[in-house]
Amino acid sequence: MLKKISKILVILLLTFILVINIPIIQVNHQESDIDYSNWMFENIEDDLKIVDLKMLGAHDAFSKDINIFSEPDLYADGIMKGLVGTVLKGYLVKQSVTQIADTLQLLNSGVRYLDIRLTYNNGEWTTKHNFTSSSFDSIASDIVEYLNEHDGEFLILDFPHINGLDYDSVEDYQIFLDMLEETGLFAFNYTNDLKELGEITYFDITNNKTSSSVIIVDKFRSESKETYLYETTIRSNWANNDSFSGTVQFLKQESELINESSEFDNSFKVMQAVTTMQKSLPGVLNSLTTYSLIERASDFNNYLIMHDDFEEIFNELPIIMVDYSNTNEDGFLDNIMQLIIDANT
């Protein structure tokens, strides 16, 4: 009898592991029929300061190519590697893919703030989120293609995590700059030595809608900085919470802090509108209530913008950075883009 019970338990455990590892990221993607590829050119007033400009951002923007065959990133947490990482590979992949759109789909959906995570290894630049995703070269090529075809648009390229390089190394900063030059991104790099970031207008950065540009932000500390320094350019706090209500409460507190201070007047203020799986038994169990991070994000995105406190939060944190940024389930993309366009005109 005991042997039979043990056999049943083993079968149930194996079945459970098999089910949670089915590597399907999402099952009902809905897209908008509206083209947002030129929304800045078509709507923004010239004198609007870029730090006050409301826009949509993509968290971990380039993780779409992560799949069951992806290798763990060199710098990933230990759970992604070894026996546990192998046994739970499908489940961990589903918790690591944050976007399903490619570069041009993101940009044509209205995304203008890109959160870019890179690993540099043996001369190669790879996007990642726990697992390796894709070469950054092709992504940069698509960004350059978009910028060449869309005067009056500008992007914020935020590189908050670059593994494999030392932020205090002059040589490593040059490796980063060389990559930007080689991929063509640096040709669009915007800096302004005459104005504080908080004084730069949409007119300035697009040369009266006659050109496109990027603001590149990173954490390299250099006396001869050719890009923007993260710590003085970006205000972005992470709730690190898997609760919808808890995350909104955190964002509300963050917005209240910013409202009461002038410290961040010269910074882009980012709403990290994401929930995060907690690496604990309750956290893992909670993650199983939705099929994947993408499915959870779809639910949270709509929960957030329909929340009573959203307008107050959005007023102080004008860059709304989300997972699954191009979903139009329950009208999310069209609703948030309409809010963004209305607020910027």
C-alpha cells in the first residue's frame, strides 16, 4: 500500500513538473490596429520639456527570443543553472520573457523608452534576462532603420545592466562607445552641453521635427562622458513585489516623494510598472496563478491604468515602463497611448 502511494505521488510530482514546464509564453495575443510609429511627430508641442514628456517604455525590451534552448546568462542567478535550472527550464523561461514583440513592432506600437540589458563576452554583445536572448547587432540595426525613416521621433536607450565590463574602466567605456559607433547608434546620439537635461525641449532634440535622435544612458563613470550618466539622468525605483495592489501602493509612494522634491527636476522619472515573481515558496505558488510572466503582465497593465491612483502616479512618473508593452488585451495599448497623446498635446 505504501509503495503504491509513493508511486502515485511520484507520478503526480512528475506530471506537475511537466505541466509547469510547457514552454508556451502566451495564448491569446491581441494587437492594436492603430499605427503609433509617428505619434511624437504628429502630436507633441515644440516647447514641451523632454523630462516631462509622457511615453511608453518596454521593460527588459529585448527578451523575446528566449526559449527552452536558450543558455543561462553568464551572470544569471544560480537557480537558472545546474540541476534546478535544468528541471525547471520551461517554467523559468516563462518567467523570463518580458516582451514578445521585435524591435520594429515595439517602436511602431509607440514605445520610446527601451530598457536594454546586455552581456559582453568575447567581443559579442547579447541581450538577456536570466537567459540569453539575441545578438544586439540586429536590434541596433532595426533601431537605426526606424530612426532613419521617422524624423521627429526620439528614443531613450537605457542600459542599466551591462555585464562583462567595469563601469569604472576608461577602456571598457570605450568598448561600449565603439559598439555604439559600429552599430550606427552613435550617429543619432544627442547631448547638449549648453542646457541641463531638464531644460531640453522636444524642439531641441528633434531640431524642430527635422531629425530623429536617441538619448543614451549608462552607468559608466568617465570624466569625458559622451553619453548620459544613469545616476543623474534616471529616477527609477523597483517595487520588487508580486502583488498588484502592493506594486501600485509602492508607485503611489514614489510619486508622492517626487512631487514633494525638486531633486529630480533634471531627470527622466520612470514608473517601473511591473510585478516580480518572488523567489520563495509562496512567490512560486503565486506565479502559478497565471501561466507566465507575459500573462501576468497583461492582467497587471490593465489593472494599473484603471486604478484610481493611476492619474496621480502618471503625473509624477511620466515614463510608464511595462512588461508586454504591445498587448492590446482589453484595449491596453490604445488606452495608454491615448492617455499619453492627450497629456502631451
